[in-house]
Amino acid sequence: MKRLVQIAPKALLGCAAVALSSVPAAQAIDINFTFGEGTTLEQRTAFELAGLIWEEYLVDDVEVNLFVDLVGEELLPENVLGGSLPTMTTQSFSGFRSAHQADQTSHRDAMAYNSMPTKDFTSYRTLSNAGNGKSNNLSLTRANSKALGLVKNDDNLDGLIVMNEAFNWNYDFSNGPANNQIDFLSVVLHEIGHSLGFTSVVDTLVSQQQANQLTNDLLGFNLFSSTSVQAHALDLFRYSSDTVGNQRIDLMTDDLVKFLSLDGRNAVYTDGIQVYNNPSDCQNLSSDRSQCRVAEFSTGKGVDGDGYQASHWKQQQFLGTEKTIGIMDPAIGYGMTREITALDLVAFDVIGWDTRQNMRDGIHAGEVSYNLNSLLANAQQQASNPNFADLEDYVDLIEGNTSYYNCILFPWIPGCRGGGGWQELLQANLLTQEVIHNEPEKVPEPATIFGLLGFAALSLVSSRQRWQDK
């Protein structure tokens, strides 16, 4: 069987003997989709199946509400497969830290909490292109905030995902794509991961630098303050050799290796199956030490970055291997599939999501599986009774909240979350894109909520074009 979206290679169709036991509804995340009118049954089934797969691993009692649509290639940057626009919230660092402490369910949670880069417990310390600094606030996706109890568990929109309708997509969820197809399910799993919180402010900083360069060249001033840095939850565990051991996270847009660290001193390692808190554990405990690799992050699309948006694991092509380390790898190609791995789950665990009891410490990919056949049947049933909506309805709701609406259009004004703007100019950089090339393909990063309105307008144009063509 070629399908590799599940975390375990043993998760074959109908493998009830090794499937995870069902979890009561009150003990699992519930991912709800609202679909644009143009989505097909196959596409809706893929989204519902991807949601059910994430629900197999995360047990927070929250609802995540996502709007999904298909758009034409003329409305997206060249070679973009799809994009995710998670709704973002601003949270105080002290509030996040308290919620994180109350939400601990694993040894790694405790380790991550104790190593947060702070000395006064109300602010965290950063290294960015502006130099050493500190901040009192964080940006979290709305879904991530729900998992920590920082926003109420309501039915408001938590994110928007669009897919490019022009590509030759694979919808064979059992056997995987042919060599001339892109795997729809793999891309959808990835985009949902961004909405759940796999994001980085580094991409916003790159966009700000690009905007500053343009406005400085044309008008003689910088549009964005170089001192405003509001990290995302996952950034609290983003380190380099310049910051490790110094209680300071690395948000630089340079070519220095950036890696996941849970204790603030050692890089996390993985052998593709198991996750290790430091390199010595991987070398001593792994059944295949030759596969031990550091859990690197991409370094961004800036001048000195690796060309992939920072809200991802390092693209493994750069490391001399074709094997990815997680679903949040920034690349995918024709005929390829991507899987949720133990490393992905560690990242979601330490930013506030709860994993199943048997996965909380020493997560081992080979020990976790599910019944894909059963999930697919459920997904098909849900996709046959969809919730349809017009994206314009969401835009109307946003426009009804003046302060919120202004922050989308002008995120740099006082009282707003900050970062970004100039939607038409920066749209390609702000969109979480999954890009296709002839070689392993790019999967860029999620935009913050200030990009939602511009992207909504694009989707509305696409929808109206389809209606006029009917």
C-alpha cells in the first residue's frame, strides 16, 4: 500500500486489530468544515478524512472551524497548490505561560514550560534582525488559543484554506498518487497543521523587511518598525547556536541553522520513527543511528534564508536525503505522499495541544495506527451532507467589527497585532502556500488574519466567475 498519510506504516485498510480505540466525542478535537459551493464530493471527502486523521491524535475538547474552497490558478501565485490563512489572536506571554502550565499532560510539556526564554515570567527574550529584545505578547492561531482555553470554544471562523483547482489531483486515498498527480490529502493535512498552530513570525518579519525596502527606495521611509517582534507559540522553541543556553529564541532571517529545542540547551533529534530530546539519546537509543537528524526549521524566504518559509521543518532536500521529517515539511512533488510523524506531534504537544494518552511521552510512530477504511467511510458520509456557505458572508461579519476590520487592513496601527499589510504586494509571501515544481516542491507558510480579507476577495472573484459561467 502506497498511502503514507498515517503516522504508522502498519495502518493498512481494514487493519482493525491495530487501530486506535475510539475516543468519546468529549475527549477529541472536532474539526468542522464549511465548503464553498464549487467543491466536489471527492475534495470534500479528502478534507473530512484529513480532519478525522488529525482527530485520531489530538484529544482537546475544542471545535476548529475552517472554511474551504477551490480557486483558479490565475488567482494564486505561480505553481501554488494551496494555502492556509489561520485566524490569529494576540495573547499575553504570562497568560500563555499560565495556560500552558495548567494544560500539561506530558513530560515534554513540563520540559518546554520550564525552558521558556524568560527571566521575569511576563516577557520572553528574542534575537531578531533588530538585535536583542523582549516582548510581552504572542501571536497564536485561534485554534491553538482554543486548545489552551485562551479563547472560548465557539463556532467562529478559525481559518481559511484554498486549493488550486488547476492541478491534476489524486483522490485515491488507499493507493496514493500516480507519477503525474499531486496528492490532495497530503496537502490538506499540511494546511490544517498550519491552522492548528505550526506557524512562525519569521515569515512576517521577512515580509516587513521586503515592504520596508520598497517604501524606503520609493518614499524614503520604513513602513514597519524594526523593533516590533511578536513571536508565535512554536517560535518559543526556535533556537540556534547563537541563542541555545541563553534563554533567548532565534528569530533571525539568516542562514544559521534553526532547530527545535525543548530544554533550551539541546536540539531535538529524530530518526524518522522516534523523537529524542538530545543528540546523544538518538545515537544511543535509536535502532538506526544513521538516520538521526536534527529537527531543523526552514530559515525563510529572505535574502539569507533557504528559500522556504520559516513555518515549516527544514526541507530535507538540503540535507542530502529524500525522507521528510514530518507533514510540516515545506515540499511535495508529483507522485509523493506526506505523513504525520511523531516529530509533528511533539511540536503540537509543546505548543498546547494534547495527544492521546499512549502517545504523550516516547512517541513511537511504529506503535500508532488507525483504521483508514473506517475513517474513509465516515468521511464519505460527512462529505455527502456538507455545510455550504458563501465566503462573502464571512467578509460581511468581519466588516461589521470596525476595529477588527481596521486591523486587517492596517495591522501596524496602535492596538493591532502588528506585522504585514499591503495585501496585493505581499500576498504571495503571506500566504501559506504549497508549491509544486519538477523537483520536491515548496509548501510555504500561513498568513496572519490581516491577510484574510485580501484572500477572501480573491476567492469571491473566483466564485463569482464560476457562477457567471454556469
